[in-house]
Amino acid sequence: FDGNEGNLGGYDNQAVQASLRFRPIDALTLDLLYFRSETLNDPGAQILIQPLTTAVFAGATGSQLNPHNCSPNIATGINQLRCGELPIDPSRVLADPRSQGSRTHSDILSGRIQYEFTDSLSATYLYGKGLYDAAGYQLGAQPEVTINGDLSLRPLVNGMASGPGLVQFAGNPFTDQEAESHEVRLDGKVGDIGWRIGYYHNTVEDVGAVGLFSRRLPLSADPTNSFVQTSFAFLTPDPQGLLASFSDKIDSEFFALNIPFAGQWNVDVEGRYNSETRTQVSIVNVFGPTGAVASSSLRNLKREFKKFTPRINLRWQPREEWTFYASGAVGEKSGGFNGVTADVLAYDPETNTTFELGAKQTLWNRRLQLNYAVFFVDWKDLQLSVPDTIPINPNSTTQEPNFIGNVKGAESKGVELDATVVFTDRLKGTFVASYVQSQFKDGTIDTTFGRLCETSGTPVCTFLPRTRVGTVPGPLPLGGSPIGGKDLPRTPSTQMALGLDYRMPLGALELSLRGDLTYQNKYYSENLNLAYIPDRTLLNLNVGLSDPDKGWSLNLWGKNVTDEVYASSAFAVSVVQQYIPALGQGATFGLTARYNFKPGK
């Protein structure tokens, strides 16, 4: 489709921004900002790790057909899980650059009016308007459909691919969103005490779909002779698709107080009362005894969430260059709705309580800046992916896609350090490090990959059986596995970055040399903590030449200059027993030029 240049990880992104400030009188300030962006992104390099029944990779045999190495299935003996390091094998990349992509467009308009009544009292009004739409594309040969005004789907004539070797681009999914916000606040000061009160209102309207396909371009059979990824679409047995109209309305009142006391102490007290209403209108398909769709209707769902979230921060400043602080806060992530196939249509809010102790210090005659902190986060009613146990089609014997549910929770604790050292007038160093332990609470059960712990071999995880109802000829066995004490997936415990920056004059110019070394240790791709992405170390370099007086600069840079092969991220799909690591960028080099336009020059 337009913009796809056939490059893995390629992109064509454009953005423009304009801002205006107007001060008709000293007490009144008006700000206006407009931002627009358009993005076209080709797929990144992803590796497929799943049991394969056919040699979809040229010459694949034996373990190449099933790279999983543990938990063999009781009935078939085929390994269901991957234990240990996920193999980062570039020969297994989903290599067709046409197979996926995304297109986004956004327009943002914001305005701000501030009036200062006195030095200790001001009023501010903030306005925001956002338009956003996005679509994803992947290869497919599915019916082409459009949306009617009543949210039903209407197949188009000649919507199916035809002819030998023809395939289609498919939009899956899409979203069309409009948001608007208003905020009014008063800021003031009584003696040494600062205060703020305000009101915020926000609305979001969104129409989105999964399983809707539109033909983009007929292509010949895959010219690269490589594997082309496909995905299950919610189109069985007829092209009904999943379509939903979503709206969100938020009203909140908030306040803040800053109270200095005892000369060196300050306390900040903040609070927000949030009232949120979410609604969703979606298609519901009713299946008959033969498995065909007997009827379709619209379902209206509505939920309200109310929550007061406070925050308090105590600061002690014994010296001008030293600040020590302790803070505590409560946060909430609202609940929401699942797709129309889920047996649990809605899920509850997720809450967390956060505590932090830290300091910011300037030492060594202002040559060393230290920032460090310890923190603890307690999550309750964690929103997690769980499998469906009540099928929308009671005659289906296959597991349906997961939905969002609430589980017991998790805890995260750790330390962070940020240091900047000025060794000489020309040489500066930076060091950033963090160590985090993020684990599920005892009593939390994983029912996604946990159902695959049932095995005819040596158990690698505990299996707790459960049964899905309504299947023919018999119930489909499901299950779960306790994950209390397991690490949260995709969360490395240790991350570090070391940087050195050297600058020197070169006549009237300035030469700069910079190197950055980053390290990240291994992390697990799923809740069972069986499969993991190995640790990685990357090196970035930069050589710059600039003229500070004339405002121009040139930078020759390189990222991952040693060309390390590594996974930048990984996610797992339990329905198809699939692990998909995404390859990070290889060695990348570029040249950046900048020029500052200065008024009057």
C-alpha cells in the first residue's frame, strides 16, 4: 500500500507543528498550538517460534518444525512450551516486508488562556482537541466489507480474491477517534502557602474493529519463497467481524497545597476525585445448532468508575544543593470492556499504591550530580490476559481468543541511580542504573500458557485443571498454573547505561565525541517464567562538529555499531502456542544537520 517501500523496519513519518503566543496586556497570555502527524510503517523483523505441522520454512525438518522443547501434549506427544532462551535465529524471520504495516494520522489543537489578577492569584483555561485514526495491514484473502450506519457489516460484490496466486492486503484492525478536553484552574498563594484548585472534563469517541478486511493490492505468489504470517480472524463462519463504538467521559476535581515549615521542610498534598463513564456498542452474533450465525444484534454496555487518588510528598533541604524526599500516592487504571466473544464482558479497575524515598545532591565542588531513589509499588486487581471458558459458539471444540480479566495482583520494588560527573572542562560522564524486582502475588493463577502445563513428560510447571462448558462432542480441557513469586513478563531486573562526552575547540568550531554503552539483563516473555530473552549490550557512537555562534551543527552517528543480533522485545500468544521475538535494529549509521534561525540575524 502507499508508503510501503518493502523494507523490514522501514518508515515514512511526517510531522508539522506551529505555535503562537499573544500578550495584548501584561496580565493576559494566550497560547495556541497545532500539531499534525502522518506515519507509514513497514513491519519490523519478527521471529516465529511455534509448533509447525508443515515445512513452511524451506527445508525445515525435525526440531525446526517444532522448536518448543518442553511439556509434551498428553494426546500427541508434541512439545507445547519453550523452556530456556528463545532462539534468535534470523533465518526464521517473517521475511515478507509486505505482510504487515500500519498507517496513522493525527491532528491536535490546544489552547491556553492565563490571566494574572495579582502576583499571588491567577486563572488558567486549557483546551484540547484531537483527531486520530489508524489502520493495520497484513496479507490475507478475506471478504471485503464496509460499515453501515447501524454498525453492521455489508460484504461488497467481488470482495474475494480470485485467480491463481493472488493475495490481498487486509486492514486489521482500525480505529477512528475524536477527543476533546477542557480544564479550568486557579493558582494562588496565602502567605508562604501555595494552592491550586481546578476542574477537568474530557470526552473520547472511538469506532474500532478487529477482523475487518479491505482489499488493497493484488500480488503474485510470494516472490521471496519465505513464510508469510497469517492470523486468526473473527470471521467464522460468516464475515461478521467484530465492530464496536466506544465512548469515554471523564469529570474530575483536583487540588494541590504546598506548605513550607521549619525553614528547611516542605510538604506537597495533592488530590483528584475522578468520575468516569465508559460505554460500548458492539455486534453480538447468536450461533445456531449447526454452528452458523442465526441472528445478529447490538449490545450496549455502560460502566461508571469513581475514585479519589491522593498524593503526598515530604521534602527536606538541609543545604541549597541537597534535597531529600519521601512520597506516597494512589493510582487507578479504569476498567473496560472485552470483545463480544468473551464470556466476561467487562473487567474491573486496577489500582496501585506507590511509595518512594530519594535524594538529589550536588557534590565535589558542583562537578558531581547524584539522583537516587528506592521505591515500592503494590498492584491490586491486576488486569491480565485470561482465556475464554464459555464459547460464543457452543459447538466449537477449539479455544477462543483471550480476554482481559482481573487477577490478585503484583508487587514491584527497586532502586534507581542517575549520576553526572564533570571530570574536566572538556570531559563529562553519565551513569544510569536500576534494579527492579517485579513479581506476582501469591495466589495469582495464569490461565493462558498455564493450561499447557498438563503434560505426559516431566512437569515444568504446576497444572491446575478446569473445564470449559458447552463443547461438542465433549468438554475442552483447560487449566492454569500458580505464578505467585514469578517475575512479570517483559520486565528486565537490571538496566545500566554509561556515557562519555568529550568536547574541544577546533578553531572557531567545536568538535564533540560521545560514546554510550547500554546493558539490559534477560527477561521472561510469559507469566510462567519459562522462556526468556537473553541479556544484551549495545554501543552507540557520535561525532559532532558545530559553530555555536552561527547556530549550525553536523552529527555523524552510529547505533549498535558492533551489529549485535538481539531481540528488542518479545510477546507470547497462548492460543497458538506462539512466541514472537522482535529483532532489534542492526548497525545503523546516519548524518544529522541542524540550523537555528535566530531573530535579527
